[in-house]
Amino acid sequence: MKKIALIFSAASLLMLACNSDKKTEEAKTDSPTIENKTDSKTMEMPDSATMMKNFQEYGTPGDMHKMMATWDGTWNSDLTMWMEPGAPETKKYFYG
């Protein structure tokens, strides 16, 4: 009886596995294809003056830097770390 149940379970599993492959193939063929439409024009490199201006704008501190400037001051920290599990701890003290 156990052999029959095992054979039936294995056969059912194989049938379900084979059946799901057909469904995924059908799902792949039913989905609409997306076409990648690109412009035929090629992108031109800007001149060096424009590139420098853009780089300077990118590097200029903004609002986030102003917010972080409020954090200026003296920071004191006690740091404990382990180089690997079970290793003795290493302590570092930072006082600014």
C-alpha cells in the first residue's frame, strides 16, 4: 500500500510539474511585446565649457549640506568591535 501511495504521489508531482511548464510558455506568448523605440539621432558631447559649468553646479553644496552643517561640533564616541566571532573585543575612544 505504501508503494502505491508513493508511486501515485510521484506521478502526480511529475504531472503537475509538466503542466506548469506549459502554462508559463503560454503566458510568455500571450503577453504583449514592448518595442524599444529609439531616436535615430546620436547624442552629441557638449563642449568643455558646458561640461565644466555642469560639474561646478553638481559640486556646489545644497540644502542637505546646510542641514548637515548644523551637526558641526565635538563628537565623543566609544566604539567596541570584534574582528571575528569569538575574538576579544577591541575598544576605541574618539573624543573630538
